[in-house]
Amino acid sequence: MNASSRTRVASTWALVVASALVVALIAIGVNSMRGASATAEGVLVIPPDGRSSAQANSSGSVQQAATYAAALRGSTVLIRRAAEKTGDTVVALQEAVSIYSVRNAGAVSVVVSGATRARAERRARALSAVLKDPSALGSLGATLEGLSPITNSNTLTARATSRGTYRASLVYLVSTAQGSQDPAVANRLAASYAGLIVADTASLTPAARSIGISISTLRDDLRIFNDPNTSLLRIRVTRPRYAEARTAVTALMEGLVAPKPVSPVIAPRSLALVRAPDETSPSRGGSWLSSGIIGAVVGAGLGAMLVAVRRRSQMP
């Protein structure tokens, strides 16, 4: 390779690298200009009224199963307690577990996967042990009335899947209590509360005061929604700092579940806590890094295109 060729190759690489760096820096700058924000979430539920012995109710059980499955899916406490028993990380176990309501059956299914049969079975038994002890689930455990296992975890056997992994299943029957609130009514009440709370100044006042902002600002930062076909309420607040978001959600939830709620639009004991906001902010690392990587790839491609165009223009 002569000096002219080496110079041409060097200039080509210089253009590609320069384009990659410029676009990467632009991408990182745009990402940082968006402004950092963090969202905290808490979950409430319309609890059953009854405390008497359970009696099957097919229609009510099906709807209650959807609520229980949604509550368990979002429970970091359930996964953390089970991970302590299996030695898994919380993230690894979370990825291995699927929880859903069995269609038209009034039951909740917990499906656990593992690289080996022994690991899948160990994980399933750990989850079963946690679910047998409602006190281990804190506020969530108090809402899981009428959840009865119909799978014997002692004789549980994981089955091989087509992907080369193993899967074990736990099934829980959901029954409603005599005299308890109709789950359909609870679902409608949850949907109603989702709209009422946002519009109700009395409900929002403690949360706004807790972080020193106006009611109107809180409304802009607040999202309350009801999971379809469940009696769950999800409350989310987005603020520049996670500590602010968490404080606001906590204050709002405490006012709603108090024996005497802060607002007359909320009936006493009509809401119960399922999950409080996490103490620390969910990991948000890597957003600027991913923007930079994508920008570098796009920039390198742009540089290669410029090189190709320049070469064509120089052809005789």
C-alpha cells in the first residue's frame, strides 16, 4: 500500500469516527435536555367486606381471581421473600415467574421456569411457602382472602418445555366469602375512585403539602388508573426526584386508607393497601449510554455514506 492509499484509508476512517462522535454527543445532549424525572407507584385495592367462612361463588370468584393475579404480579415482596429461600436474585426470579388468572375458572395460576427440573421445582416450592404465610407478604397478604392451593407443592413435578427448560405450575382456587362485597361492585367502585380522587381537592391536599407543591401541579404529575376487570387502583406520581414522587404517593395513599379518610368521597375502609412505593428509585441507569451508543451507530453509518458519496464524486 503506497502513501496515497494509506492517506485515503486514514481520511475515510477519520470521517466515519468523527461522524459517530458528533452524532453520539448530539444524542446524549438531547437526552439530557429532556430533564430527569422519576415515577413512584403505589397500589390500593377495594377489599372484600366479609370475614366469614369461604363459599364458592363462580361469577364473583372469576372476577376476584383477576384482581388477585394482578396484585401478585406486581408484588416485589412475594418475589423477594421467595428469592431469599432459593438463593436467586430478585431479577432472575421475577423473570422466571408468570402469574395469571385462569380464564372462567375462578383460579390463579403461578408458573415458574428453571434451567433444570430441580431449579424450577425449588422455585415453585419457595413461592408456595411464601403464599401459605400471608403475614410474610405484609399489606398484600391481608387482601388475599379466599386463596386456597389446589396443587400439592410436596408432590410437584416440573415438566420439560420445547425450549429445553423446565416449568412447574401452582394453581390456587379463589372463593368469595359469605356476605362479602360482590367483586363486580368492587371493580366498578375502583373505576369510579380512579376518576374521583384526581378531581377531589380534599384527597390530594395531603400529598401536595407533603412536597410543597400546588394541587394543580400535583394533578399534572398524578396518574390514577384501575386495572381492567379488577378492583385494583394504581397511583403514580412523576417528579424530578424520586424521593418527592414517593413522598407524594405515600401521603396520598395514607389519607385514602385511613380509618377516617381525608375526603368524604372515600367511604371508610373501602380501600386497602396492596403495595407501597419502593424505598429506592427503580434503576434508570444506561439511558444516556444507550442514547450515545445508538447515536454512534447512526453517525458511523452516516460517515460511511459520506465516504461513498465523496468517492463517487471523485470518479472520472
